Amino acid sequence: QPLRVLLQLDALPSCIFWGPPGTGKTTVAKLLAQATKARFVELSAVTAGVSDLRLVMEEARRRQDHYQERTILFVDEIHRFSKSQQDVLLPAIEMGVIILIGTTTENPSFELNNALLSRCKVFIFEKLPTLAMEEIVERALKAESKRVDRVIQLESEAQGALLRVADGDARMALNLLEVAIQYLLPSSKAKELTIPLEGLQSVLQRTSFLYDKNGEAHYNIISALHKSVRGSDIDAALYWLARMLEAGEDPLYVARRLVRMAVEDIGLADPQAIVQANAAATACQLLGMPECNLHLAQATIYLARAPKSR
């Protein structure tokens, strides 16, 4: 809502769009450029360098001076810019030569200069809710049906599985749907193609979890595990444990955190908690994954069930 109001007032500030993949950050940036009628320049922080930034800013300054034309500089994956590259942007933003819109999947507080953050408004993009994802999938199915002149639809179970795997990531949902259609369409000559759950599963292969061993998701999920153990919620604790292990987290990292929980949250309320946690950590060193996953699960359940010392 604040973004819409600022746009209507023609007072669009420099912005950082922060959120998980496939939540519309790039799409919203391009819609803003159309709505403001400003010149739109797009760069990727993966490939652009300081020289590219200076060229954009020089041209933006010239257009501002001669034509009173504003420039929106859109930088995708802005967290990949080095600190010095980010510093190059500061004078142009400060003087209003450019309106910066940067997108990032990483926490801006960790990845961006404080000086840059102080000149930008951070907008947080959340994972798309189920209703929005359903609408996106329905639009895609209608568009594809029109393109191939055949009715294409998903079984309800298949749609549910697709949305669970995509987990609020529209790009992932559309990519998986496209692959499923390409895989199944040639095998059927009927005027109507209904994609079953089995057909979709053959494309999905396995679930891909949003997880980054060194990023925001890493800390969020280990925190969720800790809070679930502290709250004595066994099912939730097992879910977060399994999600980390499935995503490839180092089991020793998880074991170390369990050892910490055994004292921090339980302590003398149940002195056997530290024994269980240490035994699980030893099993991780001896066995490794996937064998030690049961030891970690047992320790997690024990800690969640144990009385807490607060």
C-alpha cells in the first residue's frame, strides 16, 4: 500500500525489494517504471561493474539536465555488488540523478552498506499465498491451452502437489508446470489434457526446499527448530529438523545446536537431556548422513518432550 500511494503522488523513492525468489520483485519494478513514465535502465549485479554504473549515471545526469527526464536504475541481485560498487551509487541517489530499485533475496542489513540502506526504503516481499498461486497457475493453463489449441488442466491432487512444492514461488510453479506439459502433451492426442498426480510426480522427482547454508533461510530455520523444542512441539521440531537435513545441512551443525538447547532450555530440569544430545553428536561423527538422521530425530524428540527450565 505505501508503494502505491507514493506512486500516485509521483514521489517514488529509491527502494530495495527484499524477499524470496519468485515473489514478484522484478515484475513490480518493471510495472513501476511503466507507471512513472521514467526512463528504465536494467542491470544485473552479477555481470555489471563500476564502469557500467558510471555510464548509466552520466547519461541519467545528461537527460535530467537537458530533458528533465528521470531515470530508474533497476539492479537485480543487488547484494552481489561489492561494497565499493554500492558506494558508487551513493552520490547519484543523494542528488536525485537516479531512482534506484534493487532486488535481493538476502537480508539487506547483512549484505548492503548502511549508507546505501539509509537512502533507500526497504519493501519486504512475502511468499505468495495459496490463492494467489492458484490464480497464477490457472492463468498459465488458460494461456497454454490457447497457444496449443487444446484444453489443459490439472487434477486437484496434482495442483495441490505443485503448490506445496513451489511453496509460494511463482517462478518455480510455472517452470514445473511448463516441463510437465512439454513432457505429457506429445503422449496424448486428445483434445483435452488433464495432468494427473502421477504425471506431475514424474517431473518433480523430489522436493526442492528454500534453504541457504549461509543465508537468511539457514538462520530462520534453525531458529524455528530451537523455538519448537523450547515450546515442546514435537511435530514442529521434527519438521524443521527434517527440512534442514533434506536440504543438505551439516548434521554436526544441527547436533551442536541440540547440545546447546539441552542446557539452555532444559538444564537441570532433566540432566539426561545433555547426555542424549551428546550421544547424538557422537553418532553424527561416527556415522554421518543419512544414518545419523535417526539419532538426531531421537535427540530432538527427547528435548522437545523434556521439562523446560526457564
